[in-house]
Amino acid sequence: MAIKIQGVTIVDDSQNLTITGTATFSGTTALTVPTGTTAQRPTSSIGQLRFNSETGTFEGYNGIEWGAIGGSDEYATTLALLAV
């Protein structure tokens, strides 16, 4: 997939986009982040963000391990699943 703006290719078929500086997203919808199971976690790089479809939590990589972030309490999710 390539992203083109006014006929100029800004992202090629490598599917990698690098933004230097600030990226601003406007509107009232949502930003979709990568989703997958624990086994599908990518080769980790500090600052990565994804949604874990297996645990139902957002997670980030801190350079050492993946962990739940903002509003994704793995402990609370576990308790909720056990209550079912």
C-alpha cells in the first residue's frame, strides 16, 4: 500500500511511515492501533503501543517488557473474566 497526497508518494510499499516532529490527528473519531494476541507481539522497540486481543488490554513496550497502559488494568480484566 502506498500513501499519496496530490500525486506524491509519501509512504512506499514497505508499509513503514516515519514522522519526525509532531503528528496531529484531528476529528472526533478514533485512532486504530495494531491488534493481536500475546504470541503475535512484534520484535519489541521502546515506545511501541498495541491492543492485545487475548487479554483485552492496551499495552506498551518499555524496553524491557510489555505492560498494560492507561485504562487497561490486567488484574481487573482477569477478575472480570473469572466472574463470568
